[in-house]
Amino acid sequence: MESMSNNLAESSNVTEIPADDAYVEGVGKIPRDIYKYVKSDPLGDLPRYSIHIVIQHFLTFVTFLVLAATGLSLHFGDLWWAPYMISAFGGADTARLIHRVAAALMVIASVYHLVTIIGGSLHRIAKKRFDIRRTQIPRMKDLQDVIHDVRYFLGKEPHRPKMEKFMYKQKLHYLAILWGSFVLISAGSTLLFPEAMAMIWPNPEFAQDFARLMHADEAIMAITVVVFWHWSNVHLVPGRFPLQWTFITGKITREHQIEEHFLEYINNLKEIPEEKDYMKDLIQERKHSV
């Protein structure tokens, strides 16, 4: 009977933990709003990206800017600003050469990324450490998180959803980049190698016209998405402005991870002893201050 009473007591303690909070063995209850009280280094506290991802992001970022500047200047050469841009690159011939070199580097970065992602996933599967919840693969939970987040911003929920390493917005960004890269590389290759592509496409003349249209339109769309969606969401939002350093350091701030990637923070608590000690001490301090 005493054992049964103890079990009931333990069960009642578990149910007392609010749904928005979490419990970690050796730490205790992790309040959902604990991000308001943690210390955060602007350069990052916790691991997020490997050195491979940091390098790939840097290569993609630099080559994208060069491609946009040279490609759009050449495509819209009859507009008033284009001659100034082309002149800055040393003329039309030099701008074309720079554009092609940057395109080759972007393709290399894309292949590097695919090898890293696929190879890393296969390695984790072989080691039985693969966790789909820590990948960019869309899941039904992402749709649930969208609904929860909308309700939060409407004041219908007390806290943001418990999201994983990659939240729904980041997965949309990633899918947009995958699609955009595919279109740009396919269309660019068609324009650069017309003879080879003529052997693939059933109507080579139409393929050339379509590739020219898609290459320019997708470039404009990509610039719009990167500048007005990606940069604003990653760097310009309150709490991240004027810059989030994750793309350089590979680390995310403690406050950011707890607020937007709560489930990944719980994983870090279980995997990083130093972080477990930090959170345990913080929770004890909060209890004494209250």
C-alpha cells in the first residue's frame, strides 16, 4: 500500500508540471519562459551547425550576391543602372566570366551540401543515432506549430510552440532554396551549354527561350525571398537585430534556442553536462529568489 501511495504521489507530481514546461532528469522542471532569465552570448552558446554547414552557407551567400549583381545587370542591360554595375565589374565580358565562375562555385557548394547531408544521415542511420526530428524534413508537427504560433501571436496561447532544431519557417526557407537552386542551375546550364542540352530537350529553341525566362525570373524571386523574408526573419527581428552570428560561429544563443527551439534545448540539456549544470543552478536561484 505504501508503495502504491508513493507511485500515486509521483504520478501526481508529474501531472502538476504545466503542459508548456518540461522535466529533465537531474535538473527538474524547465519552465517554458526560462529564456527570459538566462544569460546569452551574442556570438552563441550552444551548438547548431557543423563547420561544414558554416562553410557551405558562406560560399552560397557570397556567390549568390555576385551572381545576382552580375546576372541581373547583364539581363537588364538597357536599364539606367545596369551600365554602372557592369562597369564596376570591368565590362560585360568580365562580368560574364565572373558570373560563370561564381555559378561554378555555387554548384560546388550545393554538391558539398548534398554530400554532407546525405553522408551524415547515412552515418547516423548506421550508428542508430538518426533522429528525423532534428532534420529539415517536414513533418505534421510543423503544421501544428504553425497553427499554435498563429494563436500565440493572436494572444490565444501563453507561449510559443515547443519547436525542434528546425522550425517550420526554416524548413520553408530550406525548401525554397532547394527549389530555387535547382531551377537556376538547370536553366543556367541550358543557356551555357546549348549544344549539350539540345540533345536532352525535345524542342531546343523553346528550351532556350524558357531557360532564359526562368533564369531571370527565379533570380528575382530568390533575391526577394532572401532579402525580404530570410534576412528579415533571421537577422532583423527583435532580439536578433542587427545580426545573428550563427552563420559564422555555428552556435545559437541560449535565449533564442529556448524560445524558438525548446525541444532541441531539452536535447542539449541531456547531452551537454555543462549546460545541465548551468540550468540546474539557474532554476535553484530562481526558486530562492521567488
